[in-house]
Amino acid sequence: MNITLRQLKVFERVARRLSFTRAAEELFLTQPAVSMQVKQFEETIGLPLFERLGKKIYLTRAGDELYSLSKTISRHLDEAEEMIEELKGTDGGRLVVAVASTGHYFAIRLLAEFCRRYPKVKLNFKVTNRKGVLQLLEDNEADIVLMGQPPEELDLVTEAFMDNPLVVIAPKGHHLEGRARIALEELMAETFLMREQDSGTRSSVERILVERGVSLSISMEMNSNGAIKQGVEVGLGLGVVSLHTIERELEDGRLVVLDVEPFPIMRQWYIVHRSGKRLSSVGLAFEEFVRSEACNYVRVDLQNFKPGDISNAGR
């Protein structure tokens, strides 16, 4: 059989997603191009690999068998690529780093310095939400991930490298600004803008609320910290975000951090990769760089920060 690696890659992505549309989006191809590759693959095989029932597609028996083999082939190809990158050492090679959207505010500075020190490394930087970084890990499409609390059910290697405080933010001039030791129960009279369900921030806040027997009025769900910050700034409600995401807003005096008990909720940032993944010399160098340097690229003084004191925002 004269099967091309491109056909195999396209088939595997369609089989994984059971969707020509999603496969096309992830491969940055048009849907007709994906359909053509699959059709040519089926003609080479001499058997149908997918069948359509209603609006959904399913793998045929032949498709299911080939999907299992294609994953094995892809894994071996990845291992071959990693071996080649290993031979290049830190004087070259490729590295794919994914960062949860909450962390890109400091991660971009961290990555810029790493690229300055290792100018020959080809770095692919992906920013997405928690669900996205977990999907990248599952699909083995990221060498290293920087994220909040990793899920325990996945087979991952994780290491905490820096504190990640969650704080309550309000617009400048809010009636609670400047108040000390605000009881969490007082916030029941306020409305909140909150991250989507299953986000790390949302899960941490909900855990505290359950422990304290408090419920908050959530007026809107937003899937980015940027949207929450903008909404809070224009007076749509209060928000809970990582302190690392509001450096500039604190410096400019557009937002304030409220002194609410039991905030800040202290979480951690983690370096994460799949268990059993063989990191290249570049990957190992990046992990060590994050361990030793990450705190130098956060502009908020985590040790001395006091809620409501914007003078501690910059270093």
C-alpha cells in the first residue's frame, strides 16, 4: 500500500474527533481537503473507513483497526523526532509549550527570556483555557504545559513552581474599597462575573463557598480573564481572578483588590508533561529555567502584597 504520512495524519485526526469539520479546524485545512485525503486513503486501502448514520460519522471495523495502528505509528514518529531533537542538544531543536490563559501574562515574558538565551530553539507557544491544555496533553501535542492544579485522573508528571493567588477584584471607587477584613458573607449582596464551569479558578472559588456555606450571585459567566477584568472595570460586578492577571490594571489604578476573608486563595502554578514522555535537552532546560526564573518575571510582589494596596503592584 502506498500510504502517505499526510493521509495517515488526517485520517487519525478525523477518527479521533469523529468530525471532518473539527479535524479540518485543528489541522488548519479546509473541509474539502480533509475529505479528499480520507477518500484517497480509503481508495488505497480498498475499504471504507467511516460510515455516516444520520448527522454523525462512525468508524467502520477497518477504520477502527487502522486508527489503533495509526496511533502507534504516530507515537513512534514522535519518539523519532524527540530523539533527533535530543541529539541537537540545547543549541537547536523544537519545543511546544502550552500555557493556561490565566498564566500567559507572566509566561510571555518568561518565554521571551528563554528564547533570548536559546536563540536557535524553535518555540511553538500555545495559549488556551484549562480544557484546551488538557486536550493538548491528552493528544500529546504539547511537550510542556504551564497550568494551575492538574487533574489527578490523568497520568501526568507535575511539579509546583510558583504561588498563584486568587483575589477578589472591584472597580476603582467601589463602596468596599479600603475596607479591611471584609467577611465573605457580605459579598452575598454583590453580583459576580465568574469564569466558566470546570475552570480552575471557578472550581477553587466554589470549594471555598461550599466550605463556608455561602452562595454568590453570578450575573455572567465569561471564558476569559480579560473579559472579566473589563466587565468589573465598567461596573458589571465583582470578579475573582489570579493576581498575576491584573498587574497593569493595578498599576494604572483601574481595579482594586478587596480585602476579603479568606482571600487570597493560594493555589500553585505547575510544570506538567505526560508521564513517560521523553523530554529533549531543550525541554529539560526549559523546565529548569521555569523552576529557577519564573518568580523573576512576575511584577506583583507576592511576598508583600496587601489587598487594596496598589503600591505593591509593581516591582
